Amino acid sequence: MTKKTTSAINALEEAHKIAFAPFVFQSSVSLKKLGVLTLIFEHRKKGGLSIEEISEQLSISTYGLGVLLEIAESANLVEKTKEKYSLTKTGYFLNFDKTVAVNLNFTNDVCYEGLYHLNEAIKNEKPEGLKVFGDWDTIYEGLSELEPETQKSWFEFDHHYSDGIFEEALDYVFRNNPKTIFDIGGNTGKFALHCLRTNPSVAIKIFDLPGQLNKALKTIEAAGFKNRVSGQSINWLLPTPEIKGSPDVIWMSQFLDCFSESEIITILSTCVKAMTAKTELIIVETFTDRQKFEKAKFALEATSLYFTALANGTSKMYPANVFKKLIEKAGLTLTEDHPLGDYHTLLVCKKRD
């Protein structure tokens, strides 16, 4: 990759943007939550609204609106013509795009306060920012105890980047008609429900921390599939974890990126012990080196900092070449490698002879 040529004045401007980036972010959150961006968009055919008109309709002072709209104009979220404000394309996507909304809420509700402690987390290799929410070793232990708004933003972020690929992935999961599937890191049970609804005879066993496992089992029971689902509580960070049973398929979706490289090897090696020669271990991940668009790679790299500061202090979003080495070290052979959806990769592994 060739180096980008940037003039000194442009480079300085970009440096200033970074220095004040939190101000742009928080003002954007306020403009969205207060309904300012939506109101402006609704009056686009009239050429936008003046600050006085916005103030009257939303009952917000012209002072408050002024400071927000001034920085929004500098950040290219709105533009001002003859004293009337209208949305730019950037402002439109910030306010209405689903993926941007998921990312914005995750950053604001889950990550923002904890990221202040990133420096400590880097030094100590611990999620030092997690203390803003509670006294846990990892965020996963406390997910079921987070405030509703925080929990909602966390799960919406997680599900947004996984739910869309389930249907496509099921073609691989069920191609050999498995009777038993182990869902490692079952989360809220969404994937298990997809499997149970797709195949009338398959049995699912979910492995997760107690809080998530109980929620998933209750959700599945309420959906009428109690007789075909079971669970095992497990903490992969404890010494010598064990999974009981001999599945036809082991499924891990956006799970292994929650662990360090050594922990991933432990998890995969534990799975190998439960596998037969016919068992397929399916891994689905969003690899940083497999993204079509630069901004997708950027988002994954930002997510790595969430893992560092809040989730566990030791994991990240990995490139595919790292995963291939870990798979080999754990005693597995990578037999298939498929793109999945817009961002994901599906890897199929077998136990090495």
C-alpha cells in the first residue's frame, strides 16, 4: 500500500478533528436524541427550518440549539442557507441509517465512559473501564445485570452483526443432517431457535455463563422447544473447562473474538476432546483482513478497543491468518473457508487425525 500524501495544513486540520472528536460525537448524540435532525429533515421540502422555528417546535432554547447546530455545521451534519438549516447526506445517514444507529448507541451507552480508562487497560491488560458498570472480571459476567438501556444497546450491536447471516449459515449447518448441535456462547438463544425451527428433530445444547444461559433457556422454553434444548453453564476462563457430550456440529458465532489467543486455543482444544472424526466445528467471525470496505475494517478495529477497555482486556477482532494458526495449534484442520453475508467468514474445521 502506497503512503498517502497529505499537506501539512490538512494534516493539522485532521489532528484538530481528533482532538475535539468527543465534542462532535456528543453533540451528534444530543441532536439525534432531542429530535432536531429528524425535525429538520421533515421540513426539507420547505428548505429547512430556522433556529427560532426549531426552538418553538421542540421547546429548546435558541442558545442550546445554537451551540449544537454550530458545531454540527462545522462537522458537515447540517448546512445553513438563508438562516435555515437542512441536513447534509452525512447528517441524514447519522440520523436514519440502522447500522450507524446501532454503532452510535453502542459507543454512547456501552463504551463511552469506560473508554476513558483505556490507558490503564493497555498497561494492566485488564478491562479497567468495566468498573463504570460493576465489579466483574469481564463484561459477560455482568451482562444480565446491566442497566436496561445499556443492555439493549449491547445486544442490538451484537445481534445486528450476527442475525442477518443465520439463514445463510444454516445451509452449512444442516447439510449433513446433524442430530445434535452444540451452540458455544449461545447468548440469547437466537441461533438455537433458528435451528429448532428449521429442523424438527435436531437437539441443541447451549454452553454459556449462568446469566445468559438461563435467559436463553427461558426464551426457548417460551417458544415451545423445551424438549429439544438443554444447557451447560461454563466459564471458559476457569482452569480445564470441559464440555460434555459428542455433537455432530459445534457452532461458534462471533464468540472466539471475545478471548485472547491462548484462551482461543484452550477453547478449541476443549472442543476437540468432544469431537469425533465426523464432527464439524463451524466458526463464524468478522475478520479485519476480509472486509470489502475500509470503514468496515475501521469499525472492527474500534471494536477491538471495546474488548480492551471494557470486555476482558485481552481480546480483539482478529485477522483470518491469525485464526488459521490458532486452529492448527488446537489440533484441528481447516477444511472449508466461505464468505458469509457482507462482513463474515465461515470456517469449517475437523479433528486432525
